[in-house]
Amino acid sequence: MAKKRETDLSTEEKIIEAARKVFTQKGYAATRTRDIAEEAGINLALLNYYFRSKEKLFEKVMFEKVHKLFGAIAPVLNDENSDLTEKIEKIVENYINMLVMNPDLPLFVLSEIKNNSEQFGDKFNMGKLMLESVFARQIRKRRPDISPLHIIMSVLGLVLFPFIGRPVLRAIGAVDEASFMGLMEERKKLVPHWVAAILNS
Amino acid sequence: MAKKRETDLSTEEKIIEAARKVFTQKGYAATRTRDIAEEAGINLALLNYYFRSKEKLFEKVMFEKVHKLFGAIAPVLNDENSDLTEKIEKIVENYINMLVMNPDLPLFVLSEIKNNSEQFGDKFNMGKLMLESVFARQIRKRRPDISPLHIIMSVLGLVLFPFIGRPVLRAIGAVDEASFMGLMEERKKLVPHWVAAILNS
DNA sequence: AAATTTTTTAATCAAATGATTAAAAAAAAT
DNA sequence: ATTTTTTTTAATCATTTGATTAAAAAATTT
């Protein structure tokens, strides 16, 4: 049995890096394995040698992306040592910092999940887990009169939607890249204020 | 030259109705013309007889969908006879009423625009038009200290995002169809309140 | 250095898919 | 009723695309 050489990792990493780029840019269905191979600068057969199929490669990329998207909120959900205000500040900051580096992430992940929602059914109790989290409990305590889902959807909408709508805003010439990112920086402070106002309304 | 018969419209309408359904459900790339033909209960060649190609058929559907999505906000933008509060109420109500009937619309349109943003470049000044609308002017008057884009993104985020995130919420078992729609009904009253709170914050 | 294992490639396959063609069926016009 | 036009279908094409195979090249082991 041979040891792994640097080139092994390098080639495999070149392929998956290309896959990240092309899948995120065009979606699963519109991506051709040849696109990925070309982007990685390797032969098509090599892609199937390292990963068994387009779907297997996609699953790897998708797994990463899903974790990146939900990783911004997950560690905050059950933190017993922060209050509601602090949690919201943390979620907003985590998300915007990550999304500025990965602006296409939400639209990619949400689209692919919609087209393949069965695969995410194994996380059957993730919904319950979210609604029984410390975060949800703190929301309920502050506003027993409305569903915590309303607040969660609102926070996520205020933070994620600009990135989801960004392609349209850019297409119609409403913002350029630089000013969009400037607005997102502003939103790190604005959104927590606004959510506080919502919780008091 | 022969007159058009009822069957003409009926067949053409059967095809485009099937196209609406399949394209919206699976997106352009994942849709096969055979799927549409089967859904319409007609021969594949007939699809190419009525519409010249998959792309032409898609353009027809896409045009409708884009207009449906932006039609909920467009007539309100330049209404001189309503104040900011009334406009927000109207936008929220229009949108939620329409989205309850077309929950997949936003994710579909935003995804397809992202993958084909060149085609929407002809509406080059639509961005300027939006930022010079009566609506934008009224926002600026109320809050000269922040970009009206912040408020517009926030209203749209609060209204559209729940529908964009719905596939995930359903996949993780956080809501069933009925309770989701119930929440959206509640949001018709909640979101205008919240936006008012944001504007005062 | 020789043998073995791992990596890479060129060539090719088989299935899927958008589209066309030629002919039949139906409808409309004469 | 006959002719002409329009609609529909079955069969087929050509291209694309995911995947495989057999052989070469490179690296590793012995």
C-alpha cells in the first residue's frame, strides 16, 4: 500500500474546489461534469476516478454548503449564557460576515433543497429541535402572543434576503457590487436594532 | 386561411399550463420537454409545433412569472395619493395574497434570474426608476439617514423570505402546510406594524 | 533496477434529450 | 364531395452528457 502524496490531495482538492464554484454558480442540473473538469484543469475521467459520480461529488459540496449556511445560527441557538438581544446580534453578525464572503450561498442551498427536499427529511426532528431551543424559549418569553417562527423568519429574512435578491438588484442596476457590500456592513448594526423594535412593537 | 378553433387555444393553453407547472417546480435546466409534453397529455413534437423550442416556451412562462412577481409592487410605487404607511400595507397585502396562491414563485424567479441575469439587463433603468419612485421619495423623507434600499430590502425580506425558506421549514418538519399558511395570514397585519416600528427606530 | 501500485489520459459507450421529418388524421374552405 | 389547410403523431436524428475501459505515465515499494 502506497502512502498519500501531496499531489493526491492537491488533485482531489482542485476538483472539489472547481465543483464548489461551478455547482454554486449554475446549480446541480445545469452543471456538466465536463465544466468542472475543465475548471479544475483535469481530465473528465479523473473526476469519476476520485468521486464516483456527479451526484456523489455534489453531495460532498452540498454537505459543506448546508453546514456553512446553518453553522452561522446553530452554535447560538442553545447558548444558555446569552440573552435574546445578544443572540440576535451574534446571529446577524455571524451571518453577514459569512455571506459577504459567500453571497451566492443562500440562493444555491435553498434552491437545491427545494428540488431535493427528500434527502433532508432525515433531519426530521431538526424542526422540533429549533422550536425547543433556548433561542425559541427566550422569544416565547418575550412575546408569548406570537409564534417564535415569525421572529425567526423575520431575522433570517432581514439578513438573508438581500443576498437572495442581489442578482436582481444588480441586473436592474439598483446597486453596484461595492455599494451593496457597504449596505450589508451597515446592516450588521441596523438589523439588531430593527429586530429589537419588532420585539417591542 | 383558416379561422382559429377553440381546440387551438385549448391545446396551446394545455402546453403552457403544463410548462408553468414543470418549469416552476424543477427550474429550466432540470426540466425536460418530454416532462412538459407528458404533463400536458400531448405528443412531444406538438410542443415544438406550437412553441419553437424549449427556450422560447420558457421565455413565455418566465415573462408571466416575472410580471406576476413584480406586479404586486409596481402599481404602488408611484401612487401619489397614498402615504408611506398605506403603501407598505398595500404591498404586503398584495404580495401575501398572491404568494399564498403561488408559493414557489419567488424562489423560481430569483433563481432563474441569477442564472441568466443578462436577459434582464435591458431593464437597465428599472433600478433608477425604483430609486426615484414616489415610494423611495417618501422613505427618504421619513428616514433621510439611511438608504431607501435598506427599507425596500427589509419589506421584501419580511414578506418574501418565508416563502423562499418554506421548502426548508417543511423539510425539517418545523411547519406543516396548513400552519404555514396560517402564519402568512397573520403576517399581513404583523409586517406593516413591524415596518412602522423599523421606520421609527 | 525491477516490480507493483497509483494516477492520468484518450477513446468510446450508452442513455438522455431537444428537435425534425414525413405521414396520418382532423378540420375548414371551396 | 373535394381540395386545402391545420393539427397531431410515430419514428428518427444529432448532440450532449455521465460514465467506463484499456492503456500509458508517474510514483512507490521491494
